[in-house]
Amino acid sequence: MLNVKVTWFFAVVIAVTSQLAVAQLVQLDTVVAIVDEDIILASEVRERIEQIKASAAQRNMALPDDETVLQETLDRLILENIQLQLAERFGVRIPDAQLDQAMARIAAQNGLNLEQFRDALTQSGQSYLEMREGLRDELAIQRVQQGSVMRDINITEKEIDNFMNTEEGIELTEPEYRVVQALLPFSKSDDAERRIAKEEYVDGVLAAILAGADFSEAVAIEGAFSFSGGDLGWRKFSDIPSMFAGIIPNLKAGDTGKVESNSGLHLVHLAEARGLERLVEQTNVRHILLTPNEVLDDEAAQKFALDLKSRIAEGEDFAELAKKHSDDIGSAQEGGELGWTNPGQMVPEFEAAMASAEIGVITDPVRSEFGWHILEVTGRRTEDFAEQVRRNQIAGYLREAKYEEELDNWLRKIREEAFVDIK
């Protein structure tokens, strides 16, 4: 039944298009589908098909026959329409500022600023405003999808453990290195004296680098010999050339070493590494916050904070005072405890005071956007978050895989539940 109706509609689209071409009449439009409380017009389908064909031609891609393109396009428009109605029902709004940022990102991906991108669209016969509003719909649909699907996805610690032990999991979390190498090649005509001269030259360049010279500049200097080579890009350890495999694990980011191969002498520079140690300096801290209000002005709040500091120095319990007086609802009942914090986690003023505080010493009042704080650092430690980073990476991978599967199920569900009447 569906194929018959779509075939009939295809004939209508062709007929209307022919009338436009021959008679140049005012465009006629036809309702081709009723979707819940909305409709889809023939003009919408025509416009979308034109976009699909133009995109396919630009990418030199083959499309199926016209009837299949028509049916798939109509199906997609129906599904988009259902989701946009859900977005309206859920109160999803895409602010203009967010839309402008998204358009700017698209422009940047094309190597243009926003003004240049707008001009390029106009020159190619496309409407910047129509594209902008189309992007607004796409963003609204994405938000509906994420809100409806992601909330039901749960990745357990057991799932992470199991996947980390698979071949795919090991490969996914394998450390990556960005290696830059410079080669001073050997030649068949090199005698022992010339080889020694090359070794001494490479050792001299390496010594300069170890003394602080920039690697790229050092190997580019014209001297008795010249280097070749370059950036190998980001590679898993298993993809590192075997001749460098022995030295790379012994280098830290920024280090340079020397390797000899049948080809010559290599200077191997580890520009960056990721997936190795993630050392983070953590601070254990507690505080009391006093927020100025109608009763307690800013000056009085500062004086009260000083008074509390004095009372603690005289022997009163920090935790009890925090429970009684702190305006930080989240930490007050915990005696002001904020736990172990990472750099950048706190507001700048608090962060600065925390960094300079001595362990076990109450600070003078510190003003932030939230009010006046007195704080006490109770400990510092260095933590390696490499394992947690790997687990988070696996969790994200598994969540994305589940999301795609659940999204397909959710799309089928809303399509089945919607009222759709194809004319």
C-alpha cells in the first residue's frame, strides 16, 4: 500500500515540476503526508531531493533510482518532522548565540570566517539564512535524541573491565606517541674516517639539543652534513618503526635520543605522548563560606570570617563552625570538607589561596564571587590518573556504541507510535 501511494506522489511531483518548467505558473503545492499535528508538502520533498542530488554530484556518488530516492527522502522527512514536534513539545530551544557558534565552526572547517562563508554560499546560489535555520532544526533534533536515548544508557564497571581485556580494548587504550626523526644517512662510499665524522657531527647536534636547543632548528642548521626526515605523526607503539621501538619507551615528551640503523644515524625526538602517566597534583581542603546578604553586608562578612579564624585558632572546632555558619550548602554538613581537588576545579581566587596555603594553617579571608572564605589545606598528593583516563576512554567508546544501537531502536519506536497518513 505504501509503495502505491509513494509512486502516485512521485507522479504528482513530476507533474508539478513539468508544469513549472513549461508554463512558468505560480508554484503549486500539495500535502503529501500528515504527521501527527503537522504536514509535509511536495515542495519540501522536491527541495530535499534537489539537495541530495546536488551533493551526490559534487561528491561523484551514484544514487539509486528516482523512486527509491523519493521514498527514502519522504521517510526521512517524516522522521525529522516527528522529532521536531517532540522538540517543540519538550520546549527545546536553540539560542541564536549557539547557532552562530555552530555556523562559525562550519565556516572554520571550510577555512573561512563567517562573513566569507556567507559570501561563498551566496555565490553558489545557496541561502545562508535557510542553511542557518536548517542547522537550528538539526541541533534541536540532536538534543531530543540525546535527551531521550542517553539517559537510559548505563555502562557498568564490569563492562569496562571486560572490554579493557579484549584485543580491541587494549588497542584502543594503547599509548600514542608523536615522533619526529632526523636521519643522517650512511653511504656505500663512506670510509671509516667519514663515518666517524658523521657520528661526531650527530653527537654535536644532540648535545646542543640536550643543552636546550630546539630540535627542529638544530637539525635544520646547514653544516658539514645535512639531515633528512620529519614528523611521523601520532602513532600507537605497535605502529612505531621497529628501529625506534627500543628507545621510545625510555623517552619523555620533549626528550631526544640517538639510534643507529643500516640507513644511518637517527636523532629521535618524542614531541608528545598521550595515554602514559597523567600525574595530577591534588589538594585536600576544607572551607567556611560567608555570603553577604541584606543582613550581613560585605564588610561585616569579612569581619565575621576573621572572627571565625580567631576562634579556630583559640581551639574551637573547624568542622562544627562550618556546620553552623558556612553558606556553602554542599560542604557545610560535611564540616566544610571539599575533599581532594584537582587544579582548575575551584574559582581563581580560591585556587590561588589554596596553592599558597601551608598545610594545617587557616588562611586569612579570601574574597571570591561567592563571598568570603577561610580555608585550610589538610593535605597534598600526586595522583596518576592514567588508568582512570583509560577507563573513561573505554566507557565513552562503549557508551557511543550503545547510543547508536539504542538510537535506532528509539527512532523505530517513535515512527511506529506516530500517526502518519501518506496521501
